[in-house]
Amino acid sequence: MNELSCFKAYDIRGRLGDNLDEGIVFRIGRAFAEVLGCRTVVVGRDCRASSEALSGALVDGLTTAGTDVIDLGLCGTEEIYFATSHLGVDGGLMVTASHNPMDYNGIKMVLAESKPLGEATGMAAIRALASSGDFEPAGPVGSVVTGDYRAAYAARVLSFIDPSALRPLKVLVNAGNGAAGPTFDVIAEQMATAGAPVTFIRKFHDPDGSFPNGIPNPLLIENRPATADAVLAEQADLGVAWDGDFDRCFFFDETGNFIDGEYIVGLLAASFLEKSAGETIVHDPRVTWNTIDLVTSLGGKPVQARTGHAFLKQVMRAENAIYGGEMSAHHYFRDFMYCDSGMIPLMLVLDLMSRTGQPLSSLVADRQEKFPSSGEINFTLDDPAASIASVVAAFEADAQRRDDTDGISLEFDDWRFNLRSSNTEPVVRLNVETRGNRDLLARQVSAITEMLNG
């Protein structure tokens, strides 16, 4: 049997009917249980039309291998991370394709204590066994029970702030018809009980796997007006939008402007360092200057990790980092099992706005001027490797520094860029940043774009 192609660098992602179906997911579940020797795991799913059937096949594979399953049903990926550690079980599996197109789905997986699953910690063996189908003879079948730990999860999210200390704010929340709505309602209810004077306006709040308002991926420019326009129409103080499994959150200021992820990373890093001096902050290689400048100026230690949740978490654990952030809107917290959350950043931004009395636009304005960036630009190319090589050849001779942590980064005196192939999609991603020079930023983006499209 051929090796399954739905296995990616740190999770499962595939096109339905092509390299992912219920039979393949059954084999993945059985292989996960057998390779890791799991006694009990938690399983959850997003609201995609295909997720319920795939989750059922995953549970069948796990129980066939003798593993007991606690099924959380519809939930967010971070609820699986939380439940895995909260319950002390042997692993967690979430059926989700997050922000990918409608015909995709996948699985995110963690080990006991919500530790990331990588090539060296079981992923390679799971892939090999699921591909071969050479399983041990089946023994007693595992049990399946449903579980609801959302209230405990919400309490953990709120433990990062004092809800009663927030000032009156009006917040537009856009769940994008993904999984965020029901979970957010529990958090909002606990906030109200704790005395938080925050008003929430809900948009596209009900889960709907047909995604009538488009795939929830606020990184796409065409998806942003839905949130931005609602912020302005409601005269909200802040807007936030989530992706499908809400492990990423995206912020809009009171003027409806989208705030690029690296400025939120810098903002949260500074917030942690102001409360706990000298801590380590982990960041990804794509856009770095703003974060490094803030962290070092506040006496913290910036550490770079390869892009992707499994890699960030490994480095965070090794460094005992208090916080880690990616410009793609993944935010990781030591006090949340070193895992990413799309709900905790909202709490922290509300706390910052309350403590400083400043709107979000003011909190990031000077950083946007000091280190302007392009935002991530995606290219679908016939020969990505050759295209990347041609760009590198054109610029490398003048570079002060090259870094190959993830893709290729070239750094110059007053600008830098990162060019990388996606781990989950067939695209090449470009990020460019400068030291306070928007004209230079525009010129270099234009030059590299012309090379890649040429």
C-alpha cells in the first residue's frame, strides 16, 4: 500500500475523495492508538459538513485498537488541547481543516499533556502504519462517552485577566459560521458573571458547515470587509474574527483597520514582559524585526522557531517561554499547556485597552510606523523551488544575513524578506519588512512579485 499523502509536517490535511476519506481516517485513528499505546483519548470536530462522518471513522479506528474515547463533539481545536491535559488522557485528536477550501479536511493531533506530535515523536510511525495497514490483531473494543468540559476551559481562558477590571467596551465578534460561536457564548457568560462591563455584538455566529458567508479565513483580504464594516456600523471599540476551528484570531481596530498579526505578537509580548521581566518570547521567522526590537528593549529574550504549531510548541517547552506568537495569528501560552488559543488573545487585548485607556489603533500605531510590513502575499507557481531560487540569486550577494530556519530569509541594512513554501497549501508565501520606509517596502514587494510571476 502506498504511503498516505495527507500527512503533512505536523498534522493531517487532504482533499476529500482524493487523499482523504473515512477509510483513511479509520486507519489513522487505529495507527495513532497502536503506535502510542493510548488507553484514553479525546476527540472533537469542527462544523464542516464532512467532519461528523470523519470523526465517526476516527473514533471507530481508535476503539477498534482498544482505546477508550471521550467525544467532545463540535468544539475548537484549543478545547481538545485543554481537555487532553485537564483530563490527563493519552492524546487528543481534532477533525478540522481550519481555513482550507470546502473540499478539504484533516486532523490535528497531540500527545499526552498536549505535547506536539512530530516526526520523531510518533508522526512518522503513525504514517507508516496507517499507510501499510499492517495492524496488530484487534482485541477488546474501546468505549465511547461524550464529554463537556467547556466551562472549565472558559475559566482557564479568563484566568489570564481580571474580568471585573475591564472598562466598558463594545466588541464586534465574527465567528464566520465556524465552531467559535457556542464556545464564545460560554466565555462571555462567565465574563458577565464576573462583572465585566463588555458588550459583544455577534456576527455570523451560528456554526454552519456550508459556510454561507465564505470560508472563515480572515487573512484573505476579500474576507475582511465583513468584520471591518460591522465595526464601523456598530461603532464598536474593537473587532475580532476567528478561523474555522478558532485557534487563530484576527483583530480590527475601532476604525475598521485590520491589524497585521506581527503587531499583535509584539503587543502581547510586551504585555507579558511588563508583568514578568526577563522572560523568553518565541516568534516565527517570517516577520521578526518588530517583535525582536520590543522584546529586547524590555529585557526579554527573543527566540526564533520554525513556522508551525508543532515547532513553536517544541521550542517554547525547551525554552520555558511565557508566550509565543506567529504573524499568521497563532498565539501560544505557557499557562495554556504551551498551546495556541484564539480566545486568550482577545482577553489580553481587552485587558490592555482597559489598563492603558488607549484604543487598539494607538497601541500599535508607532510600531506600524517603525517597522512597516507587506502582510503575507501568496503566489501559486508552477515551479516554486525554481522561482524561490531565482529571487534568492538576485538578492543574496548584497544580503548581510541569510537564515534558512523556514524557507529563506535574507536580511539587509534597512529591509528583509522571507520566502517559503506553505506546509499545508500549494503556494509560496512572501513577507517583506523595512525599518520605517514604506516607499522601500513598496519597491521591494513589487520587484520580488515581478520575479516570482515572471
